[in-house]
Amino acid sequence: KVLSLGSHSYRIRVNQPEVIEVRCNGRPMVGLALLPLALGRFCCIDDMRWQWTRDSDGAVVGVERAYVPTEEDLGSQLRVLVRPPLGRKATANDDVEPTVLKLKGLVVQPQEDVGYSAQRIAALNKQRIDLNHGADDGDDPDAVARLAWLSSGVFRVISYNVLAESHRQSMDGQLDLLCDPDFSMGDYRMQLVRHEVGAYNADIICLQEVDTRWFNDFWKPHMERDGFRALHTQKVGLTPEGCALFVRKDRFEILSVHQVTMRSKPRRSGTAALPPVEAALAELIDTCHDFGTLWRHLGTVAQMVVLRNREAPERLLL
């Protein structure tokens, strides 16, 4: 290409896009999606080309960024090959070698649900179906439940403590008495936690003890792919974990976000008045001695978010 400016001509060289790094968190399990991250130079992740292969027979099993292992993958190791985008006039001869990531561990079958989570999910979905008395029994239960939920104006909030990796490591001796050590590892646990959290079809999800690394590399990309806005607030101090909030974008608009450090009393900056949320907290700390004493020793954080309901814009939530 040539750029002409008056009587001068300049030859333009286009920087060659390349994939620098690929990583993927989460143990490969049948039925649970894998969503790798890739870092590129002169290209973005949405333009990259993906290919999943199975080591046992070399078969190509997927050509999208996300891949859900199947029964045929059991006992095999997976690889993901990532290439940068080709130019419009490029040919196969212009292609480059892919950046390859060999996933850790063989594909396994997740443990059967021995708890009550499946029963809870079924009961909650039945509640949603009951809201829509005109639903046919032959309709898909999840789809009917979702439609009933939306038409009723009701929304679902769930809260879950996912156990930060830093805390798990300090509890290894105790956890080993309760389960196989492999099952307490983050790569295994987080896949199952995300699967259960997703099964509830919640509109607002509040998670505690979310490692910053796991939020950026696992929770945020997965939840954004599922239609959520993702927010993370790290605790004060050296512990690299905190609270994560996920809000379904087609149901709520985020108007404002307040990240409150639960250790020091909110103070004004100069002559400016405190925002309403911080002002209410400061008043509560001043008027309630026991609460003020507890507040100074918490060392944690709170996320306070103002939401607008998209189906009923006059409704605000805190």
C-alpha cells in the first residue's frame, strides 16, 4: 500500500499480527466449557483463529474459542492451537505456525451430584414455571422458567463463597481429611462451582473469596460470554482475593458502583460532601459504637451497586 501526500508518496508496511501467549484455567471435564485467553500483538482475541485437537487420535474436535469436552474425549489430553487473523489478500502460504497450549490433565468425568444442588435447582425452576400458568407441560422447563421469570418482574439473586486459593492452601491439611486433595484444587473446584452457579439462571450473582487471578482469567470471560457485567473488588491488605458481582445485562443497567473499604471510616476530601452511601456509613459508624469497633477490624470490602430494572425503568435497586 502507498500513501500519497501532495507530491510525496510513502510505502505503508502493515505490522504482522501474532499470538504471543495462550492460557486456559479449569480442569477439562465432560460437559463443562473451556474458554482460553490469548494475548496478541496487532490483533485482538475476537479475530484469532482457534482449533482444538485430541492427542489420542489427532482428531480436530473444535474450531471455536470455547470448547465443551465430550464423552469421546475421556482419558485424552486436549490441545488448543491459536493463529492470528489472515489479511484479506493472504493465502494459505502466508499462514504462520500456531501458538499451541497443551492443557494440563486428561479429560475426566465430573463427579455425580451427591448433594442437594440438583434438587434445589429443579425446585427453583418449578417455582418459575408456576409463575406462568399458561405454560404447556411439554415445553422445555428451563425456557419456560426463564419466560415466566421475565414476565413476572421477579429476579433471582444468589450468593456463593468459592474459597480463595490462598485460603485453601492454608487449609490443605483439614481439607485432605474430607476429600481427595485433587478435588480441592482450584482447577477442579471452579469448573464445578461455575456450572452450579450457572444452573440457577440467576440475574445477580454475588461471590466471595474470589482470587483476583481467577476473576480475570476465569470468571470474567466466562460470565461476560453468558451475558453478564462483571465487577471485582479486592480486599485491603495483602490477600489477593475479594468480592465479585455479576449482573445480567439484559435485565439491569448499572447506574453507579461504590467500592467500600470496611476498615476506615469514610472521610470527606477537602470541602466536598460525602456521597450519600459513604455519608450513611459514616453516620452509622458514629452513632453505633459496637458497629464502629467491628468496622475498624474487618479489613474486608463491600460492593454497593445501584441498578435500574430494564423491564421497569422506574424501579431502582441497591
